[in-house]
Amino acid sequence: MRDYYNILGIHENSSLREIKRSFRKKAKELHPDIKNSGNNHSDEAMRILIKAYKVLSDPEKRKEYDRILSQSRPSRFNYREFLKNRKHDLKSQSKLIFFDLLYDHPEEALELYDYLNLIPAYNLKNYLEYGDYLECIFLLAEELEKKGNYRKAFEFLKKIYLYEQECAFFKHYIDEIIERLIGLVCLKIVKKEPPECSIMYIKELLAFNFSQKDNALLYKKLAEVYLNQGEKDRALFFLEKGLELYKKLGGIKKLREKIGCPENISI
């Protein structure tokens, strides 16, 4: 019987999040279109990896698989307790943050992260491998966003984006980081933070020079923020910039009317 947990490189109590993360990482290494084209061994490994993922990501299939596996396998070493007991080892504590994020202990992970950052010169990056570090701060950003700490979540996602420009890790998944940054600013920060703060964040994203469509959406949001402040001239200016980049922007009709620019007048 194949050990699907070993194939994916995860623990038996792994969360669905960790299963997906590990599958994504392994598939990127094995995919024949990347570097193993024509390699039959790689094709077989990919087939097995996909099978393992399909079983473990399906709750019912996984339950039955675990039942059969437990009959032929002794219980595993408690890695989390091992890390927790090494309280004075910063590397172990840093790994514990990542472990707890992956295995559904987000509150403990955030609390430990905040505690460790009280230590002078502590930097999580120094204690995790590069890929694990990026995954870790991505998961931290997710949890912070859930808690409504949008500013800190933004800083974590921005770190990932900037690191990606230096040394690509997420590769095909960088679009998800961009989408999350834009969504965080345009859908959440704009609603919670004062206008001047929202404008600062939008302009910071524009400085990254994403795709024309993404930049157009950011200019439109900037126009909306200025309009809400009663600055129609600035709102019109940024709406024009957005439409120059992408003429099929949605929700333009109502925005033009609020600015006072009739639909039949070109801008």
C-alpha cells in the first residue's frame, strides 16, 4: 500500500491547506512541461502524486484510506510537542509558527510570531528555508486578513511580491498574490481606513506597475475615493487614466454620472 502522506511529504494530521500547498510544490517540481518532458519516470511520479492528492483532499476517501493505513502503521512522533518544548531555540520556535499555520492552530501561530518579534534583531526569514518562509508569511497574511488587521496583512503580501521580483518562487501563483493585494486594498482597506490612507495604499500598488487591466481598476478605485471626498476634478483625472489603460472597465456609467460627466461625452 502506497503511503500517500509520504508521497506528498506531509503529516497524517495535515489540514486541507497543507495538502494543497504540498501538492502545488511537488507538482511544480515534477510537471513534465517544466523540466522533465519525455521522462517516463517523471510522468509516473506525477500520476501517483495526483492520485495521492485526490484521495487525501476528499474527506470520505481520506477517512477510508486512514482507516486502512492505521492498521499497518504505528503512531507517529509528535512533532508539534517536540517544537513546543524547545522554547529557547529560535529555529524550532520559528518552525512551530509555520507548523501551527499549516495544521490549524492559527491563534497560537500569530501569538508566537508577535512574541518572537519582541526579541531584538529577530527575523523569521533567518530560521526558515526560502520557500517555507514565503509560504509562512502568505499564511500569516491570510490569518491577519481574517482578523481585520488589513494593514499588516498588506505588508506581508507586499513582502512576497517584492521577493518574487528578486527570486521567483510562486511562479505561476504570483497572480494570486497580486489579486489578493488588489482585493485587500480595494475591497477592505478602502472601507475601513480613512481616505488619505486608502489613497496611499492604492498609489503604492500602482507603483508596482501591474497589468494594464489591474492598473485601470486601481485608477478607478482612486477616482471613487477622491469622489467620496468631493474632489471631482481629481476623480475625473484618475478615471480618465483608468479608461486609457482599459476601456472595458465595469461600473463606469454610475461613476461618470456622480462625477458629472454625461455618458455621451468622451473622457
